[in-house]
Amino acid sequence: MSELHAVIFDIDGTLTDSVDIHALAWQEALRHFGHEIPYLKIRQQIGKGGDQLLKTLLSEEDLKGHGEKLDKYRGDLFKRKYMKQIRPFSLVRELFERIRQDGMKITLASSAKEDEVAEYKKLLEIANLVDEATSADDAGQTKPCPDIFEAALQRLGNPPVEEVIVIGDSPYDAQAASALDIRCVGVLSGGFSEEELREAGCVAIFRGPAELLARFDESPLKHLLQKAA
């Protein structure tokens, strides 16, 4: 059995309690441009970057007409009004310390913008524990496309995929990881169901970072071939 080289973490819904807040920010931004879209329909798309989310919610004509402006407006709105509402999930730093204790590298790979990822590192107090970080700015397309995870692998020096695990809260994380043959461990903290995560390809499911830390020694982070959560 090979040893685990690195753990790639999604952020929103995985490390921070932010999925609902992102959905509200998108709903306000969409409304500003004349699109009244139900909250739950938007929330189901959180985990994707703006490029993929808007493709799902807008017509091609609207996307061409003001998609970029809407995405930029949402980013500014989020930083101005919503970012301060986000809180970290418990025991994230302790989980990262446990991973580093075993000699593994840690990379963040989020569909958020680069400046948002930087703010998350401060919020979570994990900057000194993170080896690399990739964001929507590093990808041609965001999740569920695999570009962000591909960029993360490159930053890590392209280790064998069997020596890497992705931790994420959405089916889009699992789909992006599966496209690169990387195992994905799912967490329920983002609001997606266990069924949705398993159907997308997650090999194990935990409630969130705290349970992953509590059950670390029986998790795929310790036993690469173990598939039962």
C-alpha cells in the first residue's frame, strides 16, 4: 500500500459554514440583474464557480449579455456584505495539524476567487499549515470540471493520484476528483445528502471536519484502501 502524499481540501461547506451565505449573495446579485431565482435552486449549485453556476441558472443570451458583469458584482457584494458572516467549522486547525503530523501536505482547492481563499486562510487560522492553494483564478473552468484539482496536483509536483485524497462537501468536488482518478471523501457539512455524495463518487462520508478528526485513524486519510465510513 502506498503512503498518502497530500490532502486537497475544498473550502466552502467543507471547512467553513458558508454555503447558505453564498446562495444568498448569488440570489441578491441575480435579482440586481433582473433574475428572480428560488433560493434552493441556487443553493443546489453552490460548490461550482461563477462560470459553471451561471451556465445552469441563466439562458445563453443572458449569460452573454451580462454574465461577466453579474459575476463581478456578486464578488464585490460578497466581500462587502456577506464575507463577514462566515464562520469556520470546529476543529479545522486541529485536523490540519493531525494531517501534518503524519507528514502529509495540505492544499486548498476552491471554486472561490483567489482573494476569497486568502481571507478564508486567515479566518481558519491555517495559513502556516497549508502548502499550496488554488482557486477559480487558476482554472479555465471551475468544478465540476477538474481544472482546479489539476492545478493543485501541479503545485504539489504531480504526485501519483493514488497518493492524493480530496475532501469536499459537494457532488461537484467528487465529480472533479473522479475525472482525475483521485479518491474523494465527502462531508455532510455543506448540506448535500450522503446519497448525492456517494452517487457522485465519494468513497467515504463524514459529518464534517470534527468527525473526520475524531475518526482519523479509521478514515481513508490513514487507510487508503478503506472505503467504508
